[in-house]
Amino acid sequence: MAGQRVNVNVGVLGHIDSGKTALARALSTTASTAAFDKQPQSRERGITLDLGFSCFSVPLPARLRSALPAPRLAPDAGPEPGEPQLQFTLVDCPGHASLIRTIIGGEHTFWHPCGSVSVDFCLRSGNCWGAQIIDLMMLVIDVTKGMQTQSAECLVIGQIACQKLVVVLNKIDLLAEGKRQAAIDKMTKKMQKTLENTKFRGAPIIPVAAKPGGPEAPETEAPQGISELIELLTFQISIPTRDSSGPFLMSVDHCFSIKGQGTVMTGTILSGSISLGDSVEIPALKVVKKVKSMQMFHMPVTTAMQGDRLGICVTQFDPKLLERGLVCAPESLRTIHAALISVEKIPYFRGPLQTKAKFHVTVGHETVMGRLMFFSPAPDSFDHEPVLNAFDFSREYLFQEQYLCKDLAPAATDSGQTNEKAGQATDGHCPRQQWALVEFEKPVTCPQLCLVIGSRLDADIHANMCRLAFHGVLLHGLEDKNYAESLLPRLRVYKLKTKHGLVERVIDDYNVIGRSLFKKETNIQLFVGLKVYLSTGELGVIDSAFGQSGKFKIHIPGGLSPESKKMLTPTLKKRSRAGQGEAAEQEGVGPPEPAHHVALSLSFKRYVFDTHKRMVQSP
């Protein structure tokens, strides 16, 4: 047990120039090959351009030792002397608005992939791929500026996929010494108010100065508040639950070669486990490689499992071919062209989520453009319990012109065609779960049940607005390139059509003539046999077209009631010379008007992906 290490993952996020990299450097004792802006481009521009990884360790608190997992050191490494260690792996994320794509794609590496309906619900259900493997998020705030645009977007990402938060007020050394504590207290209150309506209400807030004097200051300037921050992080962490079952899947963020040994891929294990000698597939390259050796922050290991930060050395290949991507157990991932996802709108995103709109869709480790079609349960199923681990093709779903939410409930149009335009959201009552069909502009390789985030990354980065639009879970991937013909007909999404017209006149007790339901050019024969309802209560069936002007004959099996016949009795009107009936109407002479108007209503379903475009009515 001596020297055993328990790894926990901590995301370091915040607005550009809030001091995230300086904070990671101040905390860390061991750096990976991509830590602290080692890229030449990062050094040249003076900003973080990609994810950076580093770590530090503390003695494992006594309260956590009972939950220790079994050690996994390599046989020749020998036991590490000393007490069990709690290792914090820090993930330093870019803060510039234009690099939010890197954060979103990178954070799929670490965060629980279940955002839809409720992250808490997903965590309780335990059904989703890749259990929660980010254990805490540090939101770094420049104490002299407070919340900024990217700070807010990082907070949104945290709400989607993280359960614990620590707010770090950095750069306190820039505050006037005499007014420092007052300024810290004021910013603390502001942040508490910001967090009040989030899942992180009451999260701890701590002041630090990661690099007193700024980047150019001499290294002799000691950071302030770091030991207190480490103490706070240690107190906030619990032993994470990791699952070694399921197929191996690892997100790779760095790749390089070592002469005479092979190619090293570093990343984080998202699911399953791996051992020396195992074979792994690199889907992007369509190759399978054998694992020669493995390390965790320079320490040799023989096995690793979900949540571990790992370097894998495999037989040689060109590292330039794999900047980042996924590595998996052979044949365990599929490439998909479209997906069915459970979806939830991010409340801070302004405006509606419209069907047919395009978004930047981040899924797995890729961000591609995708076009969406939203749909919901049938209206009588709005309150059904959400299902987050599968998609049920046996159910019927209601097409929506936009994602339904209370602040965007559809309004009836002048023609009363509410159902056709925006679906069903009666009195602002919205379903507990909604879905979308996402059609990707290019294929993506990803696991089932992974996190999906939709964004508008082409929006103005200087605008004070949230660009993250929705999040969800990938429930079913469509692998067939011809999915529109092979699979979509199985998707029973319907549009609820409602048409309104009038009874023009009575033929006899069992038949009437209707109008204003169809256009002149409509092929009424397609509607023959469909049921219509009269506003007086009778049920009728469309029997045939009547003339060439869009009128039609309705048969009423139960006959007209005496009251209805009285309402439909025409008022006295001078006869036309052409006489009455169809011949007169064909010459453009109108028939006698009924004493009172009786409305007609025709409702039917039309399935979006039915190639025959049939109209279906309930029995």
C-alpha cells in the first residue's frame, strides 16, 4: 500500500489572461510534455492554445484511505516509499473566445457525457458511457475584472458536465494593499450572487496570487494563497468511482515519437481498462497497434483504467498523423453520418433552436457542422419519465419547428395553424424530454451515449452572449451512408396537420357540401375516406370532390340532427337563371347561404419520413 497514488482530475478554466497557466504552474510539481504553453505558437502569442496537463500530489487524507483501489504499478517499478498519495491532474484550458472549440472538444476528454434533461439524473442512473471522470472544476477569475464572457461560457460548460466547483480569485496582488481585503470581499459577494441560480450555489471561493507581479516578475516572488488552495482542493475531493468494465476508450491529446522505442500517445482513459501487450485501434488511421509500455506522469504501470492520465508507447507510426483523437479496443467504435440525440437547450443561449438550423456540433473528440430536426413526445406523453440510455423506435414522436421551452411557446396564427408551425406546447406546458436528428456534414467517429454540445462558434466573439446553444446525449448513431432510405423510415416522427373549412349547404339528411378546406388545385381524391368533424358535433367522411373549385362532398353516417339541419337551412335568396346545383356553381353562381355557418375540422398525421406521404387518422 505504501506509495500508492489515487488520481483525480481537475479542470482549470476561465477567461483569457485570468492566470490559469500561472496557477497550474504554481500548483504543479510534475508536467507532461504539453504543459505550461510549451508549444512554440503558445509562447510566441503569449496565450494558451491547447490543453496542458500537469500534476501535484499530497498525502492521502485519512478519511479517504478506506476507499483505496488496488495498486497498479509495474513489477519492476517497486513500491514507492511513503504514505499513499492523492494525485491531482490539472487540465489547463485555453481562455480565448476563438479557442472555445478546443475547450469543448477537450473537455469531452474528461467530463461526464450526460447533460440531457439533468446531469444529476444521469449520474444517478449510472447508465451512460464513461462515468464522471472530471472530479472538480476550478473557475479562475481575474479579481480586478470579475466575470467575463469566456468565464461565463466556462461556467455553462461546468454546469453541463461537472458536479463540483471551486472559484479562484486570482491576481489579488494587483489590488491596493490597503483596500485589498475589501475588494476581495466585494468580488466574493458578486461571485456568490452569480452562482446563486446555478447548480454550484454555495461553492467555495478563494483568493490567490499565482504569479505576483505578472509574467515578467522574477521567480523569487512567491505565490500567495497556494497552500490554502491545495488544502481546499484536498478537502473538496472524494475518492472517485471508476469503472474498468466495458471496451477500452482513450482520448489522445498529444502524440510524439521516441527513437528506438516507438510512438507515444498521451491522453485520458474515458472507459474500460488497458494492460501491457493489449492491442489498440486508432480509428482515424485505420490501424491496430500493440502496447509496448505505459506510464502515468513518468511512472511505469502495467494496467490503467477509466479516469487515468496515461502515456501509451506503441509500435512506430508517424505522430503527425494523429494530432488528437480517439484510441480504442479494436472494432469497438463506429463512424456515423447522423445521430439521434436527447437534447436540452442551454438557458443562457439567446433565441430559439430552429429545425433545419446548422450548429457546430461537438461529439466525441470532433466538432463538425450539423443540421438539426427537433421532435418531442406525443402531447399525451409530455410528462413521461426521461429515458437517457436508448432511443425507442417503437414510439411515435411529434415534429417540432423549434425546441420547445416555456419562454418560446408557439403562438397561434391567424389561420389557427399552430400545430403545423411549431408543434404542441399547450399553455407553455413543455415535455420533460426532447430529441433531435443531427445530420453531420462529414462523418464522425464516436462512442454511443457520449456527450453532445451544440454551439454557434461563428458568432461575434466580442458580443456579450453565450455561444453554447444545447447539450445532450448521443442515443443512436446512423452508420449507413444511405441512412435516409435505410433507417429514417423507421423513425416515426409525424406532423400534426389541422385544416378548417365550412359546410356550404345540405344535399340531404346524410350528405353535405363542404368548402374552404382545400385549394382549387388540391387532389381531393387523396383525402377521400378521412374523417371530418362538424362544429355541430356530427362526424362525417370525405366522400368525393364536388366540382373543380376545391369543394367536396361529405357523407354523415349518423345523419344530421334536426338542430343542425335548421342551422344549415338557407336564407331566402333570389334564384339564379342558371338554376341551382353543381352546374350553376360551375358557371360561377354562388349557392344559397346557410342561416348559420357550420365549421368543418380535418385533423391527420403525416409522417416526416414516410416515402408514400400517407395521411393517418386515429381510429
